[in-house]
Amino acid sequence: MPRIAYQLYCSRNFPPLGDTLRKLSELGYKNVEGFGGLLADVDSLKSGLEANNLAMPSCHFALDMLEQDAAGAVATAKKLGIEKVIVPYIGPEDRPTDTQGWIAFGQRLAAAGKPVQDAGLVFGWHNHAFELDATPEGDMPLDLIADASPDLMLELDLGWVRVAGHDPVAWIEKYASRLTAVHVKDIAPDGTATEEDGWADVGHGIQDWAAIHAALQQAGVDHYVVEHDNPSDDARFARRSLAAVQSF
């Protein structure tokens, strides 16, 4: 059974954090994944995790945080017991528009990650859909990012891969040796769940989890992070998704 974590971003609209952590622990979660907004009060976050017997093996860190204060980011990770530092996103205004731009971004990302790796931590990139839209030259940005550094790991978001029009299994197989974790995310049938931006609880959407899970196991991926970008009921999502992943 892989290590199953809950991305705390799912519950950002359901404060307070302490209640969320307690609820997740009661449901049976042992692990969570953090995001940058939670790092403003590291002591409180650490206390909440400890009080609910939760570990945070991975966390999303903004790229500019790593570039501006790598030592501080590493110290934060070590204080919270984080093993994997993942950069999750760049805004539309910062995204390259051609192959050379993405090559340069990959090099920038690799440079930002070196202090993290030198500290003995895993450094990775988490995709959305935009890295799976080909450049005008016909290259895939995610490939260009990965090619920039053989030490960069990937946290493949299986929901965004499907939204971008690709087969998650094909991308799992392509980067099998580079996957430090995956975001296990489901998609509602077209035209449904509009109040939840078209996402679904894991196991209750259109993703072929039997095939995906088989590919992940073949690749040796042992860290699944369940996520829903906008659940109307985070407790429902957490409960049903954990049950689904445990049944894979």
C-alpha cells in the first residue's frame, strides 16, 4: 500500500487548520502535503501536525521563496520533517512562450533546487496543464523542464495530465524513474460538478484508476497525494478519496 497523503490546499476554504488536521487524523490519514500559504506560521503548523499524529513528507514551496531564501526554506523543511520540496506553479505572466524560454526556465529551476538537494532533500516540480501544451517549435515544456536537470524529480498531477488531453499512464511510464510522488486527482464527467470546477472525488470521476494504479506500481511510486482543487465539502472528499485509494 502506498503512502497516502492529503493535500491541505483542498481545505483552504474550510478553516481553521486545526480542525482540518483533527478531521483528517480521525478519518485515518497519516500524512498530509503542505503548501506555501501554511508556512507563515511554522510553529503552529508543527504543533498541529504533532497533536494529530500527522506527518508532512512533502510540501509545496514557491519558486521565489527558494530563490530569495534557500537556507530559510531548507530550515523550514527540516523543522517540519519535510523530505520533499516541490515547486508547484508559475503564473501566466512568468511562463515562457517558446522552447528556448522553457529550457532557460528548467535551468533556473535546477539552480533553485541545488541548495535543497545539497541539504539531502528531494527537489521536484509539480505540473499543471500548461506544461503539456507544445511550444511553437513542437516541444513539450514538461520534457524541457525535466531535461534541464537529471536530478529534478516530478510530482505528476494526474488530473491536470488528463485535462491537458494526455493519457496519465503514458506519462507515468515515460517518467517512471523520476516520479517522487503523484497527485491522485479525478475529473467529473463533462458538464457536471460545475460548482466544483469540474473535479470529482477520487474514484468517483472518469479516470481509469485500475490502469493508472497498475502503472504507478510498475513504476515503483509509493507516495499518493489525493487532491481536489475546489471541493464543496472537504470532509466528504477526504473520506471518499481515502476509501477509493485504499481499494485500488
